[in-house]
Amino acid sequence: MPQSASAVDVLLIGGGVAAARCARTLRRRGFTGSILLVGEEPMVPYNRPPLSKELLQADLPAELTHAEPESWYARHNVELRLGTRVLGLDAGGRTATLADGRIVRFGQCLLATGARPRRPAVPGAERALPLRTLADAEAIRSRAEPGVRAVVIGGGFIGVEVAASLAMRGASVTVLEVASALWGGAFGTAVSDWGVDRLRAAGVDLRLGVVCERIGPTGVVASGAELPADLVVAGVGVEPRVELAVEAGVRVDDGVVVDDAQRTSAAGLLAAGDVARPDGGPRVEHWHAARESGERAALAMLGEEVPPRRAPWVYSEFAGAKLDVVGWAPREARAEEVAAGVIAYMLDGRVGQLAILDGGMDVSVARSLVERAPTLDEVRRVAATPATEQAS
């Protein structure tokens, strides 16, 4: 073996929650083999949801976001190689080439490379700050002084949360969304109207159905209107980082396609987190999906039974409001409010998704309910029960 080569039982590529949860589950289940986690960022794996909320609102220490305390990795014999890129992956030969020239041979490997933020497809897009990493959040926060004129491009989860957090810091915030409703209209007008009311009550200038045309040094032009801006933030979605998977020759289709045990089309290679897409289902970009898929991958590596995949669960908090979306339904699904703060999305007579506003329904109950593909009447009966009693 070359001097620059080494061997590990499990290689985790990616420094996010999926990789951290995989390592944690392996150790908790008694795995004693070697584990190496390689991450591009210079810090230990951390939780991303606080980046657009608590960490953007206040000057909090980054340690509060850590998925595990920094000392956990040494105590559990998990080797970290941070600030390092994986440049190449050979699935057949089970080797990975790191940017420092090191070659790592592995028994099993988890691809948890996550996603990268998209940039607006307009002139001057490089002037818009993204929000994906801890460094991104700190860069935005450092410029978000009271009175700063901020324009947020995109009215999805990130855009809505960033706008509310910036407004809380005293910035003058305008949100530009090309769709006629928040969240791209994915949850219908009732949920959008609720979100619009909350944002406007927080002082956010919300402009729906407008197109960002260019970003200049002093502001943004949208649908012909010039908006002065000291700070521009882009929240226009992400794309999965599949380059290593493509090189490895595994199946890729809007992410790395995985089976029910997070296995890819290549033996010994699994995928989890934002880069992974369940075969026949949607790719879910959220903390719960990353955490759970990392745990599932660990069970598969150990040869243990992997439980059925849970219904997707996405949550958002902004301007004192809370939105939970459980399950999945296509845009053509019919939306109906079944109780105060509970909207059901139906297709072919069954409910595939629930949107829950401000805790209108117990989320754990809603998740189990959606997994049974209930009828609207079933959901209505459960939703009619006070949320404090639903889980009992």
C-alpha cells in the first residue's frame, strides 16, 4: 500500500448532521471498527436550522449549533479530517482520494455531501449572499445592523426565515418572490396568506409575483422597480452535490438514488442527507431527513434491520410563527382546512400531507396519521381533538 494510503472500516464523506448521526448510531450500536469523517468545512458537524433563526438573530457562540460536542469524536474514537475535500471516489475499488493527496481505502462509505445554494440567474448574482454554512450566517449577521436596507430574494423556507430574523435585528427588509404565494405556492393560498400576515406584522415588505432582474452595487431591480439595498441575501433553493456520486458511477436522479436502507446502486456505498433521494419518492432537504437517514445508513452498515422510512417532516419558525409540514403531496392535491390551523392535502381520496400552523396538531400524531394514508374524515376526527390530548 502506498505511504499516503490508509484504511478505515467506515468512511463518512460530509461534515453535516447525516454523517454525525451515522457515526453516533454506529458507536451506540456497539460498532468498534475504525471511522473517519471527512468534511470540507473547518468545524465539526453542526445543525443548520439555527443558521437562519437563532444564530442570525443574535451573536450566539457557534458551539450551540454542534451536532455533537467537539470532544465527543475523540471520546468515541471517530477520526476527523476537517477542512478537507474529497476529490475522487472509486466505488469499485473502494477508495477515496483526498485533496491533500491521501488515499483512503474503506470497507463501507457514506456519501453525505449535502447540497449547495443556487444563485439567482441574473446579472450581479455574485453580490447576493447565500445562507448555507455557519460562515454564511456570520457574514450576513455582521452586516445586519439596525436600519440596514436588506433585500431577500426568494420566499421559500430560507427566505422567509432570514427575512424575519433580519427584521428582528432592526433591518428594513423587503422579500421578492416570483410566485404569487409564499413557499412557491406549494402549500396553497391559506398557508401563504397566514405567512404573509405574520411577516407583514413583523415589518417585512413582502412583494409577491415580482421578478428579480439584476443586482447592482447599490440595490436590486425587480419587475422594473429599483430597490436600494445595503445587503442582498439569496434564498432560491439548493442543488444536491452529486459530483462524487457521478464519478463513482452510481445512479443519480435529482440526488443520489437510494433504496429503503440508504444503499446506492454500488456495493458498500450508501448516501444520506440532502444529497440522497429515496427511489420513487421526493428528496427532502431538512434536518429530520438528514438525521434519520444517517441513522438508517448506520443500521444498514451493521446488517441490522432498517425500519420503514418515516413520512417527511419539515418545520419552520419565523416572526413568532411555527409551520410544520408532514408527508408529501403533489401540487395538484386538493387542499382543505380540517380544523383551525390544520390543512389537509388530498389526492385520490386520501390525505398525503398535512400543514400545521402554530401547533394546531401534535406533529408526532400527524406523522403517524399521514403514514396510514387516511381519509379526510379520519384526519378531521383527530384534528378535532385538542392538541394537548392527541398524543395521549
